[in-house]
Amino acid sequence: MGSGRWTGSCGVVGDRSSVFRAVTTENHAQPGTSATEWIKTYTDGLGRTLAVEYPDGALQTSQYNAKDQLEKQTDPDGVVALFGNNALNELEIQALDMNRNGVIDYTGSDRISRNHRDVADAHGTTVSRTTTSVWATNVSVASGAS
């Protein structure tokens, strides 16, 4: 069996309460064997990925806020990533939720990074600058510009 794609519609992801609009199953041939591996991607009516299901039953899930921004993602091992956006709706903050409370803890144990973009003047030339900041668990901040 070769690679392929199948799309179905409407249902509930596993035992989750997230309702999906479409499911796409991708089959990938395994090199040197007749076996295939499948991956199911569940999306909502806006085309956002709600979940990705793997053959072993593992699930990666994504949650969005009212502004249609990615807010939380849980990987198949249960590791939770939290996200924050700036006023321009650009993804700016990414954090691993170390204490699993569902909140980005700037003074706690969460592993947080921030990518801030702005426009600056450098030697008479307008440039786009990205500054990456990383919060250490002891609440100090290390920064570097690129």
C-alpha cells in the first residue's frame, strides 16, 4: 500500500470534548516493507488543527482562544506548551508549563522564551530586529539580539 490521504467529517476527538469538522488520514509507506503508518489530523471549521492522532493512540492537542490564537498545545507525552501573542496578534511568548497549572508563570518554574520583533534604524538603514529573551527559573532574564 502506498502513501495516501483520506478526509472524513464531523465527530469528537477520542474521549476529548473538542468537536472537529474534518479528519485527514495520511498513510505513509515504510521503506523496505509492505507496512504503512498512518497519522490522523483533526481540524475545526476554521481549518485549525485540534488534534493529531498517532497509531499507538497518542494524541497531540491544540487549543485556541477567542481571538483565534494558539493558546495551549499538549504533545503525545503530556508536555504542555503555552503561548502568548502581542498586540499585533503575532506569537511572541512560548512557555513549557512545568508546574502544569495552565498559566505562564514569569516568576515560577515555567521555561519561557520571548521573541520580540521591531523596526530600528542601524547606520542610516531601516532594519527588522528580533530580540530573544529567556526567563531563567530564578526569575533573571538573559537577552540577545539577532
